[in-house]
Amino acid sequence: MGTRRRRLAAAVATTALMGGAASALSGTAVAAGAPDVKITEWEYNGSEFVEFTNLGDAPADMTGWSFSDSGATPGDVSLSPAGTIAAGESFLLSEASADAFRTQWRLADTVKVVGGNTTNLGRADAINLYDASGTLQDTLTYGDESGRGPRTDTASAWPSSADVIGADDAAAWTRSTVGDAESSWASTGGYIGSPGMSRFSSAPGTPPGDPGTPPGGVDCQTEAPTGSGPAVPGGIAWPGGVAWTAADTECGFVTSASGQDVSGLDVDPADPATLWAVKNKNRIYKLHRDAAGLWVPATDNGWGTADPAATAGKATVFADGSGQPDTEGITTADGGLFVTTERDNANKNVALDSVLRFDPNASGPTLTPTDSWDLTADFAGVLSPGDSDDANLGFEGITYVPDEALAGRFRDESTGAAYDPADYPAHGGGVFFLALEKNGHIYAYVLGDDGTSHRLADIATGMPNIADTQWDADNNRLWAVADNSSAGSTVLLKLGASGAFVSDRIYDRPAGLADRNLEGFVLMPDSTCVAGQKQVIRSDDGNNEGHSLWVGTIDCDLGIDTVAPTVVVKDGVEQTYETISFELRDAGGVDKAVLNGTVTDLSDAAVTSFDGIVRGERGAVVGENTLDVYDVEGNVTSVTFTLVNPHLAASAPAVLSTDGKNRVKAGVVLAVDAGEWTPGAAFWYRWLADGKPIATGATYELTGHERGKRVTVEVTGTLDGFQDTVRESAAVTVALRG
């Protein structure tokens, strides 16, 4: 018996002393010296079974007893073949034959199994136990889609405490994981459970074999494969090493709530010796490298334990101290840990897309948010709050971008202007970028210290789904990361001249990295580069091979600075700038200028430009420098110029009525004819009534508030390499009546 087995056996032995208490708390009065048979475990799919345990202190003769599911009657399935069940003994009702079931779970011949059950359980069903008189002795109604209990398709469920037994409260039951409080193990088919040995009995039994090592190798609760979608088109080879290896200890992340899965990752660039991880069962981990280079739980301030078999990390709750946050993504910012959720696992069929801030220095085994932001309402048109599938397709990733990387360059889509941090006081020092799995988009938010939030932008990554996002401060790029839904592709996004993030390049999955449900992604900072490479780590949310962290390498220099330079002579020294064109703000009364060795006479007022420098023209600021210009005596004067991009060609847009009668009144939907633009341009629309913004989007349904007002639409065209260009339509007047 290994260390883990000894620890679990001790826990079970302690619980076994509660055998009598379990009966007393079950809701059914049981006389001393009487049997007390109750439901103590179930699994509805694949390895379907129900476990019954005699929790009383006298034998139970099962002759005439029966089982039924929902809507059935006593006597539906006879349990008489179980014979007499001793006090503290468990027996099974199995879909498989008795021999096949024992073989699958490696049970001794002495474990009683009533096999061949054809009254199969469904995903939402009931388990009813009747005695020989037809009296209902126990019932359990469940349905994971409705929030009544855990999903038991690949793992069974058992009572989380003694008082849950007999209470018909499946939501209070716990899904089995390898090595949990029930000493659960994996069957030969990969299902997880502990059939035949309830920890609430007075004789719990001994699990077969090492619970962490089922036949064929380590499993740690393998999940069924989810399949793989095609890679994002246009991908190029991964810019790093081919080999990828496990970076954590075997079965190091297993908890009583889930198996060996990890969802999100992040590293503080100022402290690359510490890695932060979350698993989507309300747990955060602080990790350090051990002597072998593996990432293992830190042990300071209660974050971990020296016993590798013990559960590490800290649990999380929502701000009111309740719930089970489905923690998916994590990032460090402003001294805190910011974590995304897509639901509350205590009510897992309802979408709850939020950001929670935790203090990493807080003591105790459970972390309560210091701040929280519920953003669910922002995605009413994307996610359905009551859709159980959408509750699993929300916020997957989060990353933090400092204000200095965005100010004056990143376009705030809500206003159309360049992002100015001063417009959002008390928001901290940066912007949070949140990855929404369902549509593959990244959403930029400023999160206020007072709990308010403001969306700055919606970024389409080109991925059908997204698993994580990461800001690459060393290369000023934003990573969008896919799992096996897009064959592990990654998209590198840059901040374009239009002020929007656009695709820079797409990387295929590294050749040596398996196509798994890899949800987390983190790059080490350039300060850790060795021989031109640094580590990149992916985390597996699918519990494969007993490991969750996989490490490879990436080139520190991605070779992304490839813009052809322009040489400007300043103070007699050639200086290099990445430019497209110039703007000369003020010629200052000088007579000539020199650019790239070419002299242009500016004494003639009719000369409006030279070599791309346009006198008096204003444009979007990309960066400012000074250019030497010369008077007729050769004296040097420094003049400020601005690097700009050309404007888009654009005609005026028009407002169209879509009701078929060309009416403009309340209840009518207006649409936009954007007009003729430079090919490839993308558009952003803003509706105005009497000059005041009222909505965004390609259409707008008029309301009573617009009666008598002049409505226009403002179209902003964007295209990488061009300045944003704004055109406004002619006004239409909304009828006063109707």
C-alpha cells in the first residue's frame, strides 16, 4: 500500500466509525438491530450501476426487494438474487452481467452483483428502492442538465456527507475522481468509481490495485476524447522546438471534485519562477519548479503541502462566500489574480461569465474575491443564459495589457476615438482581454474598482472557438490560442494602424505536441531566454497520461519586425524609422528640406509636398519625430512631423428603411448602405439622433424616443495600412406619429 493508499484508507477507516450516524441522519428512523439499505452510488452510462449498502447493524434479506426507475412500480427489477446483505455490506445492480462487471472493475468474487439490468438509467432519471412489502425505502432523483446532481456519464457519484444519504438531493452528491475520499479508481474501460465499497458503511472494503494506476498505465480519470476540428487556414510552422515533454508530476492535480485537468495558466513577468494555474472546478494553484525542472505546488502560505499525494492549491468561492466558480482562465495584474468563470458549478446549466479578483497573499484554504465583475448581460446576443451548452462555452481565457501599450493607439470602439486611460478613472493600470469560447472572439474591457465595467472592443480572431489568450509584452502581440477544436492552432495578433488588433500570422500546432484538449497557454518572458529560446507551456483539460502540463520552446525573436525602413537625416546622422508616409505640420517659413538625400525647394508656396511629406495635412498619429529642414543659407531648423497612413477611399453612406414601404417611423428597422470603399475595408456603425449617439450595429429599430428627430448613421471604415475613415449619411426624419 503506497502513501496515497495509506492516507485514503485512514480517511475511510475514520468515516467507517460514522456507520451508525449515517443511518440516523438519512431521514429514516431505523431501530437498533435493524437493517437499513440505502442508495450509496450510481453511474448512468457505459458502466451503468447502482450501489446499495446496508447501513444498519443487522443483516438484510433482499428477497422480494426491487428496483425501479422513474415512472415504474415496485417489482420492476427483482433484487432477490442479492440474497442476504450483511451489516456494512454493499451490493451492485449492474447493466453488465455479474462476471463482466466484476472483471471490468477488478472486484473479488465475494462482491455481490445483480447483473443484466435492462431497465436502463438515463441522463435524467430516478432510482427507487422498494422492500418486500412494496414500501419505498429510498429514492434519488437526478438530472445533470437541470442542475440536479453531477454528470455521471464517465464517473459515478456518491454522497458528499452522511446526512445526504436518503435525502433525495442529488445536487449534494460528489462526482468520483481517482483517489478521492471514496478511494475511487479507474475501471478497465476508463470509468471512475468505487462500486461495492461505500465509505459510509462499517466495512468499506479495499480498492483493487493502485487507484492511480489502472491497467495500461496512469489515467487519473481520463475523459472521453472530444475529437478535433481542422487547423486554422494559412498556418505556418511553429517557431520553436519540436519536442514537448510533461512538466508536472504524475496525477499531481487530482482533487475530490475532478480528475487530472488544468484549464488556465499565467506567469508574472516580474517573477518567472512562479506559475499560476486554475482548474475548472474552483481551484487555483501556485507552482514552482523543483530540482528536476517540473512545476510542483508551492508550499508557502498554505498554497500546497510537502505530501505530493495531498490536494494542493486553494479553493475559490464567489464574493458572497458561496458557490463553486467554474474557474477557466487566470492572469496576474496590479498585485492580484484575475480569474474568469463561465458558470457556477453549483448551478452549472446557467451561463455566468464573470471576472473575479483574488489576493494571492490571503491566508487560508479558500479564497474569496476582493472584487468581481459579472459580464453575463453583455453577451445576451451571443450566449443563452439558460442554455446548458452555452454555460460551457463562455469565458475561457483572460490576459492583461498595460495602458502604456495601448494608450493613443488602440481604438475604443464605443467612442471611435483612440483609447485614453484618463477616460476611465479608477480602472487600474491596464485593460483586460477576455476570450469567449463560443465564437472565438476576444473582448477588451476596462474593469473599474467600483465593480463597473466598460467594453472597449470586440476582436474577431479568425478561430471558430478559443481556449486562451496571452499578451506577449516582449513582442507587443496578442496571442489567440485554440485547443483541439482547431487542431491546436495559435493566431498572433498585432495592433494595426487602424487601432484594431488584426492577424499578423497563424502558427500550426508544434509537431511534437499531441492534439489534445489543451486549454491553457503561457509564454515565459524574454528574461528567461537561453540560446535564443524560452519555454512555452500548455495545460491539458482532458486528463491524458496522468499529466496536465506540457512544455516546449519558442524562439525569443519571432522575426516579426520586417517593415521596410525609411532613412531620415537628422543632425547629420541617418536615423531609421518604420514609416509609410509623412506629414509636415508646419514648414516654419523655411525654403527647403532634405529626405533620404533628396533636396526639395519649399520657397514656392505652390509646393505642397515632397517625397510623401504633405504640408498642413493632419492624420492619425502613429509616432512623432523631428526632421531637419534648411533655409537658403543652410541653417538647420527642426520641424515636427507625424508618421501617418493614407486615408480610405469612401463615398457617403445612406440610411435605408426595410419595411418595404420606405417609411421612417417607430417600429421600423433602418439599415445601412455603406457606399463604395477601398476594397477589403471593414465597417463599424454608429446611429445618431439629432447628433447624439443612440446605438451601434448595422441595423437599428426606431423607437418612440426618435419621433420627430433627424437620424443619421456614421460609418467608420478600417483596413490595416490605412487610416480609419469616417463618413456620415444624410439625415432621415422620423415621423411624429405611428
